[in-house]
Amino acid sequence: MVSDAHLCYHVVAMLEFSPNNAKLEKEITALLDSIEQKRGRKVVCFHQGRGDTPNHHEFDDGACTRLAKSLEQLGKQERLSILVESPGGDIDCAFRSVRILRHQTSDVEVLVPRYAKSAATFFCLAADTIYMGRDAELGPLDTQLRDPRGSVRPRSALNAFKSLEYLRQYLLETLDQVVVTLMMHGGMDIPFALEAARPLVADIVTPLYQQVDPHELGEARRSLAVGEEYSKMVMGRYSYRNLSEREIEKIVRTLVWEYPSHGFIIDLEEAKRIGLNAKPLDEETAALCSKFVSLVNYCYGFAETAEKHRTRRRSASKAADGGEPSHGEETSQRSDGQ
């Protein structure tokens, strides 16, 4: 239980962050209040570290639970902002978080001052608008798998398919070179040259194709299909309902299949090019967000003063009883951006 004396500035139960100290608490609460004033809506934080903050550096069950708890405490909102900084993680957890989020609000924007990669990019697909800072980056949605060779670094599910693409290209180039050589130096016409080239090329490329593991290929394809289907579901249900199925599939295919590496940077211009609802974050809000994420190792939840908290709870209680909020409460709600 939080004491009334402590509530005079901030309701601690609604904001989890590190390093946790009173001075930082006051500073980040003030920053969040300023961001809310700029956006005209409540801001919920979903800020994770890149790996130096154990249990807080990826989209997992714990992150999903924290987000759900924050949204439950806040209650349903007509409009909401999510401040996102995350390297990604488990796309199943991200999908559960999307469903929880969209149940709580009909209009959601995400603010990305620096990065929202992998599963966090998928999370952003559920937003009506993605606001990106000048140096912000999203990332591809190719699933990452455990490396069967024992490396601690995951491997992209695309690797097997990229290998097949290379082998197909290598086969065609080798066949072309052998056919041309037989025609130029053997005096053969095209049909005879092709027939003679087939066993020669087969001897070259067959050992390479034999190294492709069909079980590994199947696992990779199933993993990629998960990201594809989730993305199409989320975009079609929520934020891209104005697009046709074919247009949504084109965007999803680009995000899953078309980029050369999992770390590839999708900046604002690229996000707009492929059809995402991405817009530039205004400089003042971007500066506030950047300062906020630079101050904390991680942060979940939302912040409000005790006065705002009591006003919101009274309003929610009256609404549940079928009553109307007082004029003072309506004014307070408008000033809160709710």
C-alpha cells in the first residue's frame, strides 16, 4: 500500500522503472506529463533495454503481463499513446499484448523515438499511426530460431530459403556457362548442348543441394508463417482495414521476406514506402521521448499525480454507476488528455 504522503506526487504502483529513486521518479513523471500535454492523450510506457537489464530486455510473458496490468489500472481510453522502445522478442507474446491493447482503446498511436525492432515492429502494426523520431528504426519480421549448431546467437528462419535462392541462381549460371562453352568450342547447337550439360551441372550442384535439411526447411517455413499470419490478422482487424487483403499481404511479405538481414534498419522513409501508417514525430515530442528513454534502463506503466489519480477513479466509479462526471472532473479529464 502506497502512503498518502507519497501519493502527493506520484502513484508508484502504476510505474515500474530502473534505476528506482525519488529524484528520477520526479523527473520522468514530469517528462511523461509534458508528453501527454503535447499528444493530448494518456501515455503508457513500454521501454525495454537491449540486453543489459535482465528480465527486461525482450518482449516475453513478463512484458505482456506488465503491459496488461498497466492497461487494466488505467482503464478503457478513447485515445491512447504507447511510448515504445524494445529490441523485440516472442511474437506470440506480442500478439497477446496487441489484443489486450486494442480491447482497451479504439484509437492508439505508438511513439518510437529510437527503436522498435522485430516483435516490437509487429506490435507497432496494431497502432493507427506509428510516429517515428528522426533516427528511429523498425525492423524486419523474419523469425529468429535457435541455432542447431550450438551458437548462442539465433539465426534467421530466412537463412535456409536464402540458401535455396543462392543455389538456384548458381545452378542457372553454371548451366548457362557450360552450354555456351559447349556451343562455342564443341560446335553443338542448343538442344545438344543442353543435353550434354545436364550431367555435368548435376555433378556440380547435387552435393550442394544434398546439404539442405528438409526438416530444418519445414521448421523455418512454419515459423515464418506465424509472423505472416499474425501480421495479416492484426492489420486487417485494426489499423489497416482500409486496405485490401492483397495490399496487406504485400506489406507483410516485404517485412518478412524482402530484407537481407534481421538487423536491417527500416527508417521513416522506408516505412512509408512499403505502406505503413508512419509519420514523423514532432521535434519537441521527440526530444522529450528521447530524454525519457535515456534516463531509465527500462520503464513500464503510466504516471500521474495523486490528484489526477483520485479524479480519474471518481469519474470511473460514477460512469460505472451510470452517473455523469461533474464539470470539474470533465475539465480535469480534458487536461489529462483522456
